Amino acid sequence: MQSLGAALGGAAQRLGIDPASGASTGHVVWRAMGGWRGVLESVLPSAAFLVIYTLRPEPLWLSLVVSVGLAAVFSVIRLLQRSPAASALGGLVAVAVAAGLALWTGRGQDNFVPGFFTNAAYGTVLLVSALVGWALIGLAAGFLMGDVRGWRQEPRKRRAFFWLTIAWAALFFARLAVQLPLYFSGNVQALGTLKLVMGLPLFAPMVALTWLVVRALYPAGRDAEAVAEPSDPAS
């Protein structure tokens, strides 16, 4: 569990979510979203597909090519700026796979299928981790605050991390609950719109809530003491 906590904590730090940093809530949320570039990378490919498909649903390849092309441009920019290859190419691969599936089936709604699997996987893992007593939010926060296993011994922290993890799981399942009926009805425009609405606009407040709760559980005056305490090496 220590290695998993380290991985989750490292991911949180890369997103800018580090309660020990003392940053403001707005700054943390903005960094987690990736700033303006992160917002554009998340929104523009999907928005371009939605707009072009709405105006001209045939040929399907046109909206898909524009979407993939925008993702490719962002990836090239990241590579030129010497960003990590995984970060630069991850979004492009996801967009390309979704577009390839839609081209293969000839149905615009299939451009959203990979996202369904991603939401289902994230939601399930988060839910299971909370139910078995090793809430993933707690593991990540515990690593960041030098409290890898100690949080599980404190009822207040354990409850907070349980409900935070449940809330994150609920976000992913809510996306499925809202979007899947639109997929099966073939309503591509509504599906694309709700994907955007349930993306960053819901992600940002969840990040803010998580950061505020963790800061409340680990007050600033105790940060140095918490980090100084040796973590339990058991896994």
C-alpha cells in the first residue's frame, strides 16, 4: 500500500494538489486543470467535434479529423517544450482511439465509448478502495502528508477520506448515468454537450473540495510535524 500511496501522491503533486505547499484553493484548482493549456487541451478537441458534427454530420470523418488534428497540435507543442512523452501523447492516443472506433462503426456516438470505459474503471476502483477501507484519496493524502498509514487509525480522517473517495466515485458514475442513455438513443449533440459540462466544470469543484478537506485534516501548523514523523514501512 505504501507504493500505491507514493504513486497516487506523486500523481497529485504533478497535478499541483499538494496540501503541504500552502497554496490558495484557486491556485491549486487551476494547476490541477493544467492552466489555460490544460483547459484548451481538454475542451477544444471535443468542442470542435461537437460543433462540426452539429453543422455537418456527414461526412463523419471531417469532425473526427479536426478533433484528432487539434489533439495532435497540442501534443506536438508539448513535445517541443520537452514535456514528458506520456503527458504529451496520452491525450492524443485517447482521442485517436475514440475517433478510430467511430470511423470503424460509422456512428458519431461511438466517439464517446472509450470515455465510458474510463469513467467506469475509475469509479469502480475508487468505490472498491473506499469499501475495503483503503480509500485512494486517503492513500494519496497520507503519502503527501507523511502519514502513509496513520490516517486509518484516526476515525475522523478515515471517515473524511471514505466520503471523499465515494464522492469522486459518484462523479464518474454520474457521468455514465447521464450520458449512456444519450448514447443508446444516438443523440450525439446532447451527449457531446454533457460530456463537456460534466468534465472540467465538475472536476474543478471536486479538486477544491478535496484540497480543503485535506487542509482541514492537516492544519498548516502541524504540517512540518506530520512530515517529520516516520511513515510505517509496512505495505
